[in-house]
Amino acid sequence: MKSLLAYPLSVIYYFTFGSCLIIFHGFQWICYYGIGYKAHKISVDLLNFFILRCLNLLGTQINFKLPKNLPQNRSLILVCNHQSTYDIPPIIWYLRKFHPKFISKKELGSGIPSVSFNLRHGGSVMIDRKKPKLALGQIQKFGERLHRKNQSAVIFPEGTRSKDGKTKKFQRSGLVCLFKSMPDALVVPISIGNSWKFGTHKYFPMPLGVKIQITAHEPLIIDHKQPQEFVEHLEKFIQREVEKKQKK
């Protein structure tokens, strides 16, 4: 019965999801060009709130845990494992007070209503993964800008999404670059579980009743003396936390 319901509910989901993207594309344009950053950010936050409500149509539950007293007067580097496209809306919504900005591949900068507009104009950076030296220069300038504006960086150091939920090897150069360009930032490890299930059937039909588990862990001070070892510690910590979520 559940598998049969997945098809009509997936159609309803994609209709509402697509409608949100198109409607909020217009809102973003008006806010960005007509009012300014604060209004544009509110429009992006609301877009992601409604995307989460669209997921609720599929019976999706999102359990997002935040540490107590996470400082808002300091830039953060949010280091996350990556399982699906649907990792991103909860991060934007639940961490909206921290102004999260993303390191994204350049291909996402065009052709997707709302998403591409926000990547181009919302403060994120789009890199060409085929040109690593250029990408590192872009990440450095990105980090310096966020440091000046007291905003936060989101990085998925695996580089690509996991199709089975298991964490992949971290690519360390981008993280170390952020550490240098955001020297006073706190690092927040984020472990994500179960969102990989959305891609089980290549996103159609969408699975019903997925329970996404996202935990933002206690913030860490960057170890500038041993950045490589610090990244290794982050990688192992996130891997352990994701494995715990897989077992639940």
C-alpha cells in the first residue's frame, strides 16, 4: 500500500515543490533588486521553510538538534556530511540566524528557479571542481568575506553525495583554506542521517515516511597549529555520528 501511495504523493510533492521554486524566484528578485540583503534573506528562509512543508506531504519527519548557546556574534564553519539535495533546506531554515552560505559547484548557478538565483546573489560561492587552484582562491575570498560580515560557511568536504549513507573520504584542501581565511570562526560538525533514502529510486517515486536526523554538534576551536590533524579528527567524528544514525 505504501509503495502504491508513493507515486501519486510524489506527483503532488513535485508540483508543490516546483511551484514554491517558481513563486519564490519572483519574490527573491523583488527583494534583492528592490529592497536589499535582509529582505532577500527572509525570502530564502521562507522558501526553505515551505520546502520542508512540501516534504511533510511525503510523511517526512525532520529531527534537527542544535547545541545550546551557539554564539550568534561569531562566524561559524559548518562541516557536514552530504547525502542528498534535501540536506540543504533544513540547514538553511534551522540555522538561519547564522546566515549560512554555501560552497557549491558552478553547474548549480543556472537553470534552477530560486536555487540558482540564491547561489548567485545570496552570498554563496560557486566553484569549478575541475580547476582546484582557482577554486581554492575563490574559497579563500569567500571565507574572508564571511569573516568580515560575521556570516557562516557551509562545506560538504566529501565533495559528492553519498548514495548509501556511508561517509566518503574528506577532501581537506577546501577546509584548511577556510580555516586560514576565517581564523576566528568556530567549527560546528554536522552529522546527517537518512536523507540518502530520497535517492533510492533516483528521486521518483519519493520514499514515504523518511526520518531525517540532523545534529549540529558542539562547536570546536580551530587548531591552527595542526590543521590536517584537526580535519582528520572532524572526519572521524562525523563518520562515527553518521554510523550511529544509520543503526537507528
